[in-house]
Amino acid sequence: MTHTAARIAKIALVGDRSPHVVSHTRIPLLLDALAERDRIGLDAYWIPTEDAEAEDAVRGFDAVWVLPGSPYRSEAGALTAIRTARVEGIPFLGTCAGLQHALLEYARNVCGLDRAAHAENDPDADDPLIEPLACSLVGHEAVITIEPGSLAHTVIGSQRTVERYHCAYGPSRHLDTLRAHGLRFSGHDQDGNIRIAELPGHPFFLASLFQPELAGDGSHPHPMVRALARAAVERAAVLS
């Protein structure tokens, strides 16, 4: 499909693409809307998590989006893609499982928590950073409070938002250690549970436990999706 767009950037969509994952089916709609409404053309490439294990899998892209759909076929691939985006300053968005694995990557590679695990992938792990939620958020909407002055606040433009979830796992341990090593938790639900994370000092590094791709009917991309697209275009312009 061809669009006449003023700006074009190359984005890696990391995940195991499936017609049964609603967020995956939304991607073509969102790309069309970005081109038609925002004049931002994204040249999108799906990268299965197994292929993302290669160290250079997402190098050369202007943005990396790690999408829902866990358990991934390759946890290692998702973590490698996230690490590359984090270390090399590539604009990054992680949604649902993307946030879970972003925290896992940070815990292992920045905080030195080598045994930190995702309970969905390793239910017998001694140190599950990501554990089953007390109340599954599959199919739920909930209010999120966003910290003023954060990237999330700048992007969403409000200190309060209502978002849709489709997950049953979330972060529970080592949160103070993650904070102490530079990660910021900028969005919380009404019970104080973490729902948004970001990395200050990175050109654009944002992750949410909710799925912004499910907002509305797909014809008006969520502010987080638009912000990633703009960050990708800015990177493409600098590197061109």
C-alpha cells in the first residue's frame, strides 16, 4: 500500500505476528492513519522474536516497537531487540509484554539481576520480576495517573488517562533497584501499581502495560504511537 507522506522512517515491529492477537491486526490501520492524518509514513517490518536474537536485527531502524503477544517464541530475541534500542539510542516503544520484557532486560543488563525472570516464561523461577497479577487485566479498562514532567505526561498531555489492557502479568519485585539504576515509573493505577515506565536521557524510551494500539477504532492513533512515529522521523532526518 502506497501513501504520499511528507516524512518516512523505518520501524521494526518485534513480535510473533498472529491474526489472533488483536493489537497485531490494528497495526495496518494505525500505519494508514499516521500516513493520512499525520503525514508520517512508517516503512514497517515485522521481525519475529526468533529472528530478533541476531545482534544486528534491529540496527538500522529508526524505531523499535516490541508488541504484545506473549509468551514470545524467543524471550532472548525480545530482550536483544530491547537492549539494542536502549544502548544505541533508537526510539523504543514497548506495549504490554513489551513493557514486561523491557523491565526484564533492564534488570538483567543494567541492574545485574541475572536471575530475574518472567513467570509466564519460567513459572518455577526463583526470582520472578514479572509475576501473575492479583486481578487479571485481560479485557479491562482502568484509570492511570501520570507523573507531571515525565515523558509520558508530555506525550499524553494529561495527568489522567483511561486505557485498555489485555494482560495477566506485571512487575512486582526489585522496583526500587530499577529506580536506583535510572528507570522511571511514570504511570500508576489507582492502587499504585506500575503501568508506565520510561528511561530519562534516552531519545525516546517508553513502555506501557496497557495497549495503546487498542484505543478507539484505530483511525486515530494513540498519542504514544504518534510520539514514537515522530521520534522515528526525527532520527531518520538526523541520520539521512
